[in-house]
Amino acid sequence: MIRMRPGVVLAAVLLVAGCGGGTERATAGPGGAPPSGFPVTVASCGVTTTYQRPPQRAVSLNQHATEVMLALGLEKSMVGTGYLDDRVLPEFQAAYGRVKVISKEYPSFETLLAAEPDFVYGGWKSAFEEKEGRSRAALKKAGIDTHLNGEECPEGPVTMATVEEELRTLAKIFGVPDRADRRIASLRAVLDGVRGRLSGVSPVKVAVYDSGEKTVFTAGGAGIGNEMIRLAGGTNLFADVDKPYGDVSFEQFAERAPDVILIYDYGDRSAEDKKRFLLGNPALKDVPAIENERFATLPLSSTVTGVRVAAAVDSLARQLHPDRFR
């Protein structure tokens, strides 16, 4: 399946994070020389690119890639976007409205070329699907640089450091490092607030239900979902699955006896529908979360390496430990 992918976001924090009007963008040097801070070289999932100057005609594909771009105030450098599966966050709505949507889902290679981009940023590997003609090699041959979100090729477990590195890398490519610093400070402020509320709390046993009727597609220990559960005062019961996601049996799910089942909400099947299915599954009848009807819910767009992570941790913490947020 193609992976794409509210918590309470503090208004004051969002105001601090706003950075679309910044003036620190790299500007061209005299006589057409590279702007200050350039050239820069970036390694991205096996592809190394040297940028002589910031991209001017960028296209973003997938929700979290688009929101990272908008969070860094880069809408004026964007000529297109595609494949959202949620509305963009309210703070980005005005900027998003100024960017052309070139496709509802992934664009064809021809549609992508028609936008005349000099840079394409993909959130998922599927953004650069070779069978669809959009491989990074094919785009490079057409003179288009590419970047893939680092969660798709981690060197170890994905953590908040991965989120911060993604922001810093995109800011480096576009010559706006101060904007990344401000956004990261806002994310840390939210997480610091959660940490203070949860001081001394006993972790809640959590298992993720993403989807599945014959098996459970759940969150393993190698993705940002595992980190989010930990930061929200939980323990991911399938952290030993050495992948961001993996399939486990319903019997395994029941044996680990989660106190809370975290449902990822997306697609055609609603979270309420998933709850009904789980509550009616005889294999789970003795699971504490089922007996006590304890569920938490997050939109899938909040459980990927992007700018929603801190707010999603705050939302999840409130669902796991409501007594700490009264």
C-alpha cells in the first residue's frame, strides 16, 4: 500500500513558528556568482546533489513534504504540489492556496515536466516510482533535482532528531536556515510542555492498529510512530518489529494485551468503523483496551516525519493521560 500520509497546537507557538515573511533567503552574488552559503551538497537516500543556488521552481509531492515546504515559507519558490490526503494545517492554508495543484494524486511524468520544475521533493518513495516514469534518475536526466524525505531511508530508528534534520536539510537547500531554527524551536516548545505534564507518569501499553482484517498492520520500532508513543507517555508493544510498519497476527496483538489501541485514521474506512471492527473481533475480546473500550486516534498525516509531529504527541498524550491535562 502507498503510505501517506490534531491534536492541540498552541496558538502562541504557531505564531512563533510563522516564517513566511523572513528576509534571510540566500541572494545571488555579484556577477551571477553563487549566492551566500552556496554551493551546498546534500545526500538524500543514496542520491547526492550539489545545489549551486536555491531551487526556484519546486514541486512537492505528499502531505508532509508540502507542509515542510510551507512551514519554511517557500511557497514563492513552488510551482506545483500534489497528493494531499488531509487538508493542510490552517496556518498554511493561505500559502497553500497560492501554489498550483498539478494533480490530485501523483502526477504523470509528462504532467510533472509540464510544470517545468527544477526540484521535486517527495514524502514517500512512491513519489519517485520507477514504473510510473518518475524515478529520480529519470528526473535527473531531465535536469530536475530531487529530494526524498529521510524517513524513507533511515540509518537507525526515526526520532525527533530525524524530523529536525529534515527541516534543516530543506532549509539548507533553499538557503533559509534561520527559518528551520524557528520552526524547530516551536516544535521543541510543544514537546517541552508535554514532558512537563507527564513527569513521573507510568507508561501506558499501546499497540497501533493501522489497518487489516486478516492480520494487523501496526507500527514497529523503526518509525516516527514509535517515538511519538514514547514521547506521549506510552510504550509501543510492537517496538521489536524492526521496521516502521509491519504485519502481526491478531493472536499476537491479543497476547501483548494493550491497554490502549491507537488507531491511525485515514482513507475510506473511518476511525469509528475501525473501532467497531476491533470491538467485534472475537480474537481480541480479552484485551484490556477492548474490555475498557480505550482507544486513541491520530490522523495518519500526523504520524510521519513532518511538522505535525509535536502537536500529534501533545494530542496523543492527552488521550493516554487525560488526568495530566485537566
